[in-house]
Amino acid sequence: QVRLEESGGGSVQTGEALTLSCQMSGVTSRANCMGWFRQVPGKEREGVAAIYGGYFGSVSTFYGASVKGRFTIAEDNAKNTVDLHMSNLTADDTAMYYCAARLSCFSVNPPLSVKEYKQWGQGIQVTVSS
């Protein structure tokens, strides 16, 4: 049974950093495509970052345009987590953040599309204020 649980959310000031962690059970980033998404009320869920670790040491990462250069997605195989390191946060980053899993990052739908993601965490709130 797949279970995803987000942690690390909270309230920060503009320009600060925050790290979210997705504790995985029943899936691994080596065998699955793991994504981070975010959503604000009234808007569609947005793909933030995705990662596929693979088994041969070549990690593939993907980022949304609005976070590239500020956010970093990384896997911790020892803990079986996928972490989202967020820096230089702005009010536009305020959202509910979700961790999700799908079989492959390299199928028909892009890895930051919500399509094909079958397992989702409950979400965690990130609030950035000035």
C-alpha cells in the first residue's frame, strides 16, 4: 500500500527558505516518478518539481518555470523521502503543497503534469508573508 506524507510546511517571511519532506512508503524514487505540486484556492494544481532516481546513479529532475533556480528536489534513499528545498520564497509561493507518485517520468504526459499521478499525499500548507 502506497502512502505519502508531507511535512515541513509553515509560515515564513519573504526571502526565507523552507524545506518540505515527503515520507514515502510502498514506493521509492528509484522506481517511481515523484512530484511536488502546489495549489491555491480557485486555481489548478501546478507542477513544481519532479524527480526520478533510477538504479544506475543518474538522477533526473524537472522544475516548473516559476521555481527553477530557487527550488531543489532531492531524494534521500536512506530515509525514503523526497525533499523540496525552497529558497528566496515570495508571496506567490503561498499554497498547499502536495507530494505525488506515478510510475514513470518519461511517459506521454510531462512529469509536471498532474496526469498519471495516482498516489497523493494529504498536502501541507506553506505561507509566505512580507
